[in-house]
Amino acid sequence: MRILFVGDIFGRPGRTIVKERLPGLAKQYSIDLVIANGENAAAGFGITPALAEDLFELGIDVITTGNHVWDKREIVDYLTSTDGNQHSPARRLLRPANFPADMPGWGFYEGKKGEIPYAVINLQGRVFMASNEDPFRTVDQLLKQIKARVIFVDLHAEATSEKVSMGWYLDGRVTAMVGTHTHIPTADERVLPGGTAYITDVGMSGPFDSVIGVQKEIVIEKFIHNMPARFEPATGDPRLCAVVVDCDPASGRARSIERVMAK
């Protein structure tokens, strides 16, 4: 089984390059399952129901998010609109599982591609981020109830140490543990000894002529003068950052992980 995970889709440039390049990448790498982090799809901050539906129509099977998931308030009603359909698009849009239990939405999804069961878990880190439930204990509880062997984890976190720690913690228990949030791809992709594919950060699918997606002049000015500023999404040099994970569907063990950056 071959899984493509697309890093944080940032604004219109990110959505556009994913639309343009996803079909070719899926064919080139013989992809079976597509997962993407979409929390920045709406002009860099949040995601709307319409944009989520657009991403699903591109062939993305599951969308993960993170700390910006609530930035567009209309997403709250969307996450509660499944009407009992466990495989509806709204059910396949995730928010971090270690958010407070009474928040709308779900932090994991179980489905099938053909005859292969799979699960996707969305977590958020706590170092340099808002205080939520412990992602380590949360994932322990989720793994007790998930039956699929192929399990993909997106840890949306700031600190590299937290993401590396989670990778080692889950080694041998999940197929892949990838990091998102910093919008900067890291060069440490590998398969850990227990068979878990790992990378600290997949990177951003969006404008690289920017400061992590935002117009660079605005961010530089803020660093220099430390004055409040309204962040506006950049548009130049869009790129798609992703990883391809090849795994054994019977055992769930990863065989390989490869970084992808497409212009």
C-alpha cells in the first residue's frame, strides 16, 4: 500500500498547486491513499466547509488539521453534520484528538481502500502551543480501539523534540508518524527500527516566496519593530511538499518513506 501525505495546504496558492500536481503524483507513485493537512487552506488561516469539499473532490481521502482548525467558525457546524454517516466528508475532516473531549468533530478516522482497512490519527503538540490533553496518552487510548494495521499519524506540533519523541514512542505501533505545523520540510525522513516511517516536518504546500506562507515584508517589519501586523498570505513560488510511504498492508510496517517537493 502506498500513501501520499500532503503537507499543510496554505491558501489559494497551496490549493492551486495541489489541484495541478496531485493527479500526476498519484499516478507517478502508484498512490492508494491520499491524506493532507488542510488547516491553512482558507487564505492561510483555517478551513471552510466548501474548501474541505473541494479538497475531497481532488481525491484526498482524509484531511487533518491543527491549531487553526477553528479560525473559520462555520467549520464547527460542518463537523457536526455527519448524520451518523461514519464515512461522510465531514467525518473525514479531523481535528486533533487530544483537544477537549466535548469539542466538535473527531480526532481519528477508520476506513478502507479497496479491501485494506486503515486509520488516520490527528494529534497536536503541547510545547510552545496551547495546552491540551497529553498527546502521548491520547494516542495510547486510540490505539487500543483501532483495528486497522495501517495507521497514519499527523502530529501538528512546534517543537522538533516533541515530534521526534512521539516518533520513537510509536515506533512499531503505527505505520507512519509525520510532523506538520512549521511549514519547513526537514531532511530526516527514515523508517525507524520497529517499522514506523518518520519525518519531523513534511513542510508546506503553498507560496515559498514568503515567510512560512505570509508576505515576507510584513513579517520582517514585525520582527524589526515588534508592532502588531495583519498577516496576509503570499502568492509567489508555490510548491507542493509531501511524503510517500510504502507499507505492507498485512503487518502495517513501513518499507520506505520518500520526500517530495513539486513545483
